Amino acid sequence: MPASSKIVELRKVLAERYPQKMRTRSSYIPTGWAPVDTLLGGGLPKGAITQLLVPNLSAGGAIVLHEIIETIQGLSQYVALIDSKDCFEPVVDHPLLLWIRCHNILQALKSTDLILRDGNLPLAILDLKENSNKELRKVPASTWYRFQRITEENRSSLLTITRYPIVSSAQITISTMQRLFMKDLSKQRTELIQLLALELIHSRIPQEYQYA
């Protein structure tokens, strides 16, 4: 019997004897952060780009980024952060984080392309919140569609963080809703994160929740 036939037969036997073990793979990558996971029905969708909008720099974008990275680390998951302006400031050690420090958007896009094509990391975060609208509009739409095609092929997930809705191929667009003020800066991050809420702006994937 050919090797391929033996494998098919083995899978059939295992499915019959241990049906409870044969589970469908999850379509999401849980972040461990309730507002994101609840809003998106389980986490960041695999094989897709999720666009997170931070309308202004005082909308808590850095707090959200830290929260997502730390909760994912707590779940013992690897994650890549492509930092387009080298502005991420880690407050604790992140042993499972691949932090790629770039100085311009071109470096960031090239790094993202390499990470996605490599396919070894299930989640990549492209932080563009410090980039101007003028810079982002110079990125060809074909770049985003290429990233979408790669994520579909290797079932990975790309989270982009921008102030402007620029990722044309994003399957999901969510946005922070609050703006933080000077009086809020005296609070601990655990308190600040409670002030932030997310809104679902656009989705090509059916969702049950609209706010979190």
C-alpha cells in the first residue's frame, strides 16, 4: 500500500476511535485582552489583516499596544512588533517578543513582508501610529493586498495600528473611542486601560458584537 494511502487509512482509524480529539482549528488568535477578543468574537482573525485606528496620539494607542503584547506574552505566544518609528518603550522583559526597530515606513514595510513570508510567527503587529497621513498615503494599495494574500496563505494574522484608515485590504477595522487628558496621566496603566473602549468600524467577517 502506498505511503499516502496508509496515512489516509490511519487518519480514518484515529477519527473513528478518538472522535473527541478531532477538533476544527480555531479561526482566531486570542490576544487575552477582553475588549479585543470580545469585540471580534474570539480574537484576531487568522489569514486576515486587522486595522486598529488610534485617531490621535492621546487616544491610548501606546497603552493598547502594551496591553496586547503583555497579555499575549502571558499566554506564552510569540509575537513580532514592527516598530516603524522606534518609539516602543518596553517596561518589562518580553522574552517571546521579536521587536524590529525601524526608522522609517519603508524599513517597516520591508520588515513586515519578511516576517509574514517567513510564516513562523502567528501574529505580527505593524505600528504606524506615529507616521503621518502623508507618509501612509505614499504606500501603494498593492502593498496591503500583498500582505493580505500572504496572511491568507500561511494563516497568520497582521494587526496594523494607524491614526488613519489607510489599509485598503483590512478585513476588520476597529477604533479606540476615548481620548485621554492630562488628569488621566497620574493613573496607573491598569486604571487607564479600563477607560478605553473599542468600536467596530468595518468588517468583512460576520460579528456578533459591536462594542467592547
